[in-house]
Amino acid sequence: MSRTFRWASPADDILLGEIMHDAVRNGRSHYSEAQRAAWVPAPRKGPEWSQRLAAQDVLIAEDESEALGFMSLERDSGYLDFAYIRPAAQGTGLFRELLTRILARGRARGFEKITVHASLMAQPAFAACGFEVTQEEEVSIADQRFRRFAMERVL
């Protein structure tokens, strides 16, 4: 499978919402269906979504037929906001490929560290790539509670 990587533009905002929805709702998860439905009830889109993405460098991975996943880095903080891989591409090394490029972007921007809030699914992948847990957290979305991990990696 030949993969390509490109930096997203505003024209990709709807696609990014669809990838996130697919990953959360159809992929393997340590969260219940009720939790996943509260987290991402529908593909994100609209002005608020576009505004959030506009403040980030968003890297998209694609193969010959579709977009496989994306990862993002806030331009002014070193915060890795989004990391989503479509279910069919999970477990193929794509997470590490995206992260390698995001970390390089962070170094190029002069960040000393990259921080992230990792889900139960993402935490082991981030840990395998050198991120350390700084705090275990519990957050609420709608009527659901979620465990997640604040993590960081020094560059």
C-alpha cells in the first residue's frame, strides 16, 4: 500500500470530520457505544470546526483510494490536538508515520515539547513513541465520563 502525506487546507475540513467520526464510531475502542456517541455524535463540520482546524497544522495520510487518517499540531502551543486513523488502517504503522512528521514539524517550529490528551486507545501508541503520562484525567462530554491521559514528549 503506497501512502502519501500532505498538509490539509480548509477544503479538507469536512473530510477530517468524516475520518474522526469513522475512527471513533467504527474502530476498536475501550469506550462504550454511549461514550463514543457522546464524543462524536456526527461528523464534525461548520464554522466552529473550521475555526479550530485553522489554528493547526493538519497532516493527512492517503493511499490510492482514500484518506486514511490525520494528525494535527497547534501552531502556537505544541499541542497535538487530533490523531485519528480509519479502522481499516489501524495497526499498520500509520500512527507512527504521522507522528514522526508531526514531531518534525514541532521541532521546526521551535517547540521544546509536544503535549497531548490521549484516549484509552491512543495512550499505548503515544507511550510506545516516547510520550510520558503526566496526569490521568476524567472528563465529561454530554452525560458521559471519559478517562484519558495528559502526556508529553520532550523534543
